[in-house]
Amino acid sequence: MLESLQPEIAGRELTLIVADNDCDPVVETLVSEFPREAGQRFIYLPVSERGLSPNRNALVDAAMREAPDWRRLIMMDDDGYVSEGWLATLLACADTYEPHLVGGPVEGLLPPDAGLLARNSIFASRRGAATGPTKLLRTAQNLLISRRLLDLVESPLFRNAYKASGGEDYDLFRRVQAAGGEMVWCEEALVYEPPAEQLRPATVLKRYYTTGIYMSKIDQSYDGTGATWRLAVKGSVGALARLALSLPKLRKDPIAKNLLTIAHYSGRLVGMAGGHTSRYDKS
């Protein structure tokens, strides 16, 4: 990630903060020794509290301390790298629309032996929408946060209720939506992710299932119990019907997509029935 950022940040003044949930001295050394230009600050930030929410909130808090006059905060994950021209494209999109949030796509680079489910999953690509205003964004990987957001929603931006399950980013997007905030999708600001272990069929299905669990709980807090139950039931029935139609024709891609959708809505049903997930609850 840092190496891919070098040509993007060349000639720009900025503060780059690396939050490390492992508190690893190797990472601290990497950040301290990484090349930088005049006007560029690289800061290592150990975060002992486990979970995505504490890590992301620690980044926001550090930005307020280290660069109190910041105008835009761009949040990345460490398991990816940016495409050529990514930063200029993302900033130009923010200049054009001046929204509270700008999100960009993440494209997974699949190994040659990637299975059918992986090729049809969100890991393969989070692309496809035209650049412009959108109701919801897809991930906090490749996310630009405007300073205006701090006047729209309360801090912390990422709620600790979802630090173990995931969904802290989806909850933020729902909060911004409920507050009447503006979100923009920037299709051309692309980030790549290399192949990862989560591409095994069982792991892909589990990811869709656990995502359904936390999304149902988040949606319930914004849309109410009745509407969220209806969505879970309608989605499950629709996916099962589409799967039944695709099976006789042996259309592999539609079958895979519908299996993933069934896993997701099964998770939604379980979530509404009181089930929980702790995807990121690691000792």
C-alpha cells in the first residue's frame, strides 16, 4: 500500500497515519524508515484495542491531533494498493460534488484457480456504478471523508457495537443517509486487493452469511423491525426462486450468485431471530 502511494503523493503536503492493531515493532520501523518528501509526515499509531471500529476511530482522532486543520481524510486498508492516478481522481471527484463522503471501487485480483463462488463474489469486484451521487457506499476501504461530516453525525464515526461483527462502515453510511448527508461514488478511483485466504468456497459463503447477520441488525435500527423482516423474507424467497430457475439450465454463474444471495439472506433471517456474529473478535 505505501509503495503504491508514493507516486500518488509526490509533490503533495500531507500527513499519513498508519494505525496498527497488532502493535508490531516491525510495522513501526517500516513507517519510520519509509521515504518521504518535505512537507510529508508519516506517523505510526499503535492501537491495542482490537476491532475495526477502534482502529478507524483512532485514525480520526489522530488526524484531529496531528493535522487539526485537515479538510479531507482518506481511509485505506493495508491489504490493497492504489491504481495510477487514484488520488487525483478521488480529490477531483470531491471537488466537483463537495459531498460528505466519497467512495471508490475495490477490485480483487483472483488467482487462476479461483473457484466459481469467488469469481462471482464481492471479493472479485465492487465496481459497476456510474460516478455521481449515490444512496449508499460499499466499503470503508477507499473512502474519502470530508471535514463537513463531523458537523453532520456524532462522534465516534464508527460505532464500537460493530467492532467485532463488522458493519461499522455500513452503519456509518446508514447514519449519513438518515441525517440527509451526501455521498458520491467515484468509479474511476480504483483500488486493487491481491488474492486472499477468504476465497475458499466455505469462507466466501460464511462471509456472505455473517454480513447478512450484522446488516439486518443495522437496518432494523434505522428501518424498524417489520420492514427489516419483510426484506429478509422477500430476499430469501426471491433468491430461492431464481436458483430453482437457473438449476435446470446449469447456468453456473447465476447458480453461484444465487447461492451467495441465499447465504446473505439466511444470515439476515438469523440476525432477525436473535443470532450474532463476531467475525473480528480475535484475542
